Amino acid sequence: MKAAIIIWALFIALIGPQSYKLKPGGILGVKWGDDAMQAASKLGAKCDKWQEWEGKEGFEVCSNIDDWIEAYNEKALVRLVRKGARIEGVELRFQDCAAKWSALREAACKDFGLEPDKESGPYEVWSSVEAVRFAQDKKDDTCTLMVAGPQFGKAYGRYVIHSGLRNLISGMRPR
């Protein structure tokens, strides 16, 4: 037993802290590639109507303002992302975020083995292109946790970059 602990400690020392980051594979018991309707049911969401995702690329989203679920000891509005019939991402939106920001950020980071940044939320992308992004919107006092599988992670990354550039350009226009 002692030898196994020593080998494990050496392994961790050699590959570094990055190894602690846990690829999402899913969230709240929903796994990437699960049937989207079964995933919705598992989370307690009603997905009667799917709409094209704002970033397009063949993804659809389902959200319902009545679909509040328990996540990280808080109520969250859930939005599911699918391609075809398979779940590819889950977004959780928390209200009244200012008071909950630290606790939610720490819980999300712990869930995926990430280091919480003191100022912002994590945005981690794995080599599989799975992604976790936790962001705060101070305008409407919400925070959003997006957990994206490998299929959606690629499209989501492009969308985030495109949105950021668009906001930067619009902020540079003379007024």
C-alpha cells in the first residue's frame, strides 16, 4: 500500500497539477451523447420545443422559464444543447449572483478540479475540446455555467471569440 502511494505521488509530481482537471464528460448525471429527451427528463426539464442555437452550426437549444433545477445548492434555470437527438451541452443560469458568486464559483471549480480565480470564473478547454465556462453578468446580476461536450465545445469556443470581438469592435466605434 505504501509503495502505491509513493508511486502515485511521483506520478502527480511528474505530470503536474494540470492532471487534476477533470474532463466534464457531462454534468448533473447527464453524459455527452445521451438521448436529449432522456437528459431533459433526468434534469426535470420540459423540452417540448427546440430552437436553433444562436451560434447555429446545427445545434439546438431547449429552455423553459419554468425549468428551475437544484445545482450547487442553488436554483438554476437549465438550458440544454443538442445536435440531432444527442445532448452536447448544459447551461445553468443562476439569479441574484452577486451574493452567491464566490460559493458558486468555488463549487463549479471543485466539481471539475479547476482553480478558482479571485476575480473571474473559470474558462477551461480540454484537448477533447470539452469546455467549462462560468461567467458573471453584473448588468442583470446573473451568472452562467456552460458545460460543453466535445462536439459543442468547438462551436461554443468560436461563438465566444466571435461575440467578444463583436463587443470589442462595437465599443471602439465613435459615439
